[in-house]
Amino acid sequence: MLEQLSVLPPDPILGLAAACRADPNPDKIDLTVGVYMDEDGICPVFEAVKKAQAALVAEEVTKAYLPAAGDEAYLTGMKSLVFGDDLAGDGSRITAVQTPGGCGALRIASEVLAAASPDATVWVSNPTWPVHIPLMGSVGLKFATYSYYDPASHGVAFSGMVDDLKGAKAGDVVLLHGCCHNPSGADLTLEQWSVIADMAIAQGFTVLVDLAYQGMGQGLAEDVAGLRLLASRLGELIVAASCSKNLGLYRERTGVALFYGKDTQIAAATQSHGLGAARRVYSMPPAHGALVAGRVLSTPELRASWEAELSQICRRMILLRTQLSDKLSAKTDRDFSFIAKENGMFSFLGLSVEQAQGLRKDRGLYMLDSSRVNVAALNDRNMDIVVDAVASVL
């Protein structure tokens, strides 16, 4: 039977990262995969995570399963982190299912949405994270796209977005990036979030927020201001959150699907469908990352240490954006100020496919064909090399 299978092409992002690793060029630079790197080119472990992990290893007496919904300290901490104490209240309107990473959260959310509205169309931004459609589509959901990124202005094409979303109806789902839009880095303003809230109320569609980068854009609270506005006005929201970036738990696959319900009964019913889907898909949640994150979020000393270090990382990425913007503008006599106005790890440099491929071949500078780069992979040693390389094809 298996001989009937053909070899599938590699993932476009992971495949490029693998090609970079195999490249013998000693001066190669990888700007492909969305992983934060420090000044030494290392994806660091937070000090708070190290301490929480050491305490966990010293105290852990069992490897029995976690509860089906996940670690209570982690779930409580994530409800508060995402929604804030005012919205979270006593937590009765927010239910949660711990998942294997943000991908698992998206899958569980998709299963719940498919159960609630089998004929739902999911509206995704153009462009969006390339795994959104295959991941959610595996549940059987249909898709439509809405305008989002304007290459000419390097910003959000909001009028086009609004025009397209006028087609979203009751029973449909609009997928929004909570902050640090992947792959463009262009985020909605709070006023624009309010317009989307008006549309959701008038048209009856449901909003799903993919929150992969809280704290990596402008700050922990600033990055969820739009999400909280939606929750307060709509009374209903689904969030797929990840701790890969903001807690550095990439390989631990620590995520959560959060269901903000209009009342406690709806929240409980929604969670029950999420738990049923989890049982079908992966049975029980992984423990280590959630136990570590739960300790960090619930221990004041560790929480303060983590927030301080995350704030430093956020400020460094803002500085990297400013430096890249200024250096490219000066080197090319073109306006790259848009890079400094964007948030998070990613930005489109505006190069053609041929230029991006030429940089890989001739300079060992790896970016996606779309010229999307991971700004968080830049440092003092490679910044000028990248700028010179980009200038050479302009």
C-alpha cells in the first residue's frame, strides 16, 4: 500500500531553513523561521523559566497524566494574561483547553467551530500564516480571504478589508491576528479593531483570534488591547494562544484554546466540545511546558523576572526595526520607514522573487521568496551584511 505514496515537497519555510543549514557558505544568514534570537544568535531560555524548571524537576513526584483540560495554574494564568483581570473576573465566563502549542489551540478551536456551524466559512487575511488554511481545513471548514496587506503603502489595506468582510455572515468565522501580524508585521489600530467589532455585531459573525506573539510587539497589555475590546463588546470570543515566543517554550509545545462565552453555560458547553475534540485528536495534553509556564505566571518573583526580560526583548526588537529601517533607507535612497512602524518579528522588504532567490544563491542570505524576513534574527554582526546585500539587488 505505502508504495503508492509520492514524496511531498518540503514546507516552504522549514525547507528553506534546512537548505540554509546545508549551505557550506560560512557567511550565510538565516532570516526565515520565526524564532527569536539574541545578540549571540541563540534562542535564549528565560531566567524565570530556568528557575521554574529546576524547581519542577526537584519537586516532581509523578509523570501521571494532567487533567484533560490541563494544568490549572497554567490555565488560570493564561486567562488573566490574555483577557486581563477585569474581563476575566471570577473566570466563570472563560473556559480553556491546554493544547500542544498554538497549532493545537487552532485545531481545537476549529473542531469547536465546525461542531457549532458545520457550513461555516473561515475568513483569513491575505496574506496569512501559511499553515492556517491546511491546519484548519483538515477539520473540513471552508475558506475565504479578505484584503489585509497593501504592498504599496506597506500597511493595512483597511478599506479593502472592510469591503471584503461585508460578505461574512452569521455562522461564519473571521480569523484575526492578535498582534505582530505574520507575515507582514502590519497591525490594526485600536480604532480599526472597533470597526471590526461593529461589523461582527451587525453581521453576526464569530471572531477567532490567533495570539502567538503577546508581549513581542509593544507590550503585554498593549498587544491585546484590540482583543480585549472585542471581548468586552461582543461578549463572545475564541482565542488560540501560544507560549512559544513570549515564554521561549518553542519545543515544549505549550498552547491554550480560550473560550470567552456570553454566559457560564455557553462557556462550559464550548469547553466540553473542545475537550471532546482533544480526546479524539491527541487524547491528553503534554505536561512539562504548561507546568513550567504555570509556575512562572503564578509565582510573583518569577512573574516579575519574566516580564522584565520579555520587556527587554520587546525593546530590542523595536530597536532592530529602527536600525534596519534607517540603514536600508540611507544605503538605498529608498523609504524603508515602514519597517520601524511594524510590530513583532516579520516584515516584507518589498523585493521580487528573483531578487530574494538571487540573494540566497549569491550572498547566502536566506529569506522567503516573498522577501519576508525575521527581524529578530538580526544582530550587530550581521545587520550591515544584510543591508549591503539587500542594497546590492536594488
